[in-house]
Amino acid sequence: MKLHIHPATAGALALLAAFSTTPVMAQPKGAAFPANEAVRIVNGKRVVEEPPLTAATQRYLKSGFKLSPPRPGAEVYMIEGPLELLDCASIYFSPTGCIPSTLGISQRPRFWTVKLDGKWWHCESRLPGRKCEAVAAGVPGGMGTVE
């Protein structure tokens, strides 16, 4: 028994085979928080501005202290890192105190550290009508939204 393939089907299969072996380059991701000005895509690359450090935080870091990563289930500060969104144990980016985000994987209280209208804020949620406090004020009061 001989198998006959219609020429159009053969062409479609050849095209499918060509595209399935072509490596796909991942596109850089934008901000996880709507309108976060700290994250931009420039010439196809993700460029992230880190939140400023308060004077107290600068003294703390200069003392050589290394921050531990967030505990499971503990409140975290969502900070955009150079490569991805991070769960951080404190209000600033730290290589030792931040881990890849668990957003969508685990439920925990989250504050979002973002730049909106040229100023840095800690926001309790990504939803419209959210409450935000200036980063310059230090650690925000209250609790981040569980998501």
C-alpha cells in the first residue's frame, strides 16, 4: 500500500518541521505592576531602575550585614530585578535577601515597590484604588494584599 500526500499537505508539513526546529528567543518581560516606570524595554533588553535606599538602609548595608531570603509565607516586597520580578525580605533589592518571585505559585502578603509619576512608592496592591506610601518614609504600615 502506497501512501499519497497532497502537495499542499506536504508543503505545510515541511514548513511545520522547519519552524519546530528553529530556536525561539524569549522576549524580555515588562513590569508586573501596571505603569511601573522603573521597568523599560530598551533595544530589546530589560532595563530596571532599582529603588533608592534610605539613609538608615545605607548605614545598615555599609556595616556589612547580609539579609536573609524571605521565609515561606512571610510578607514580601515585590521588587523588579534586572532579569525578573523578585520576592524580597526587605524594602530594598539585595542579592541575598531576594528570591525569584513566587507570585502565582504561593499566596502571601505582598507590597509592591514601584515608580509611578517619577516617585517611588510601596503599594499594598496592583489593583486600581490601591493605597501607596512614599518609599522615603521607610517600611510601610499595614499589611500587603495577599496574592
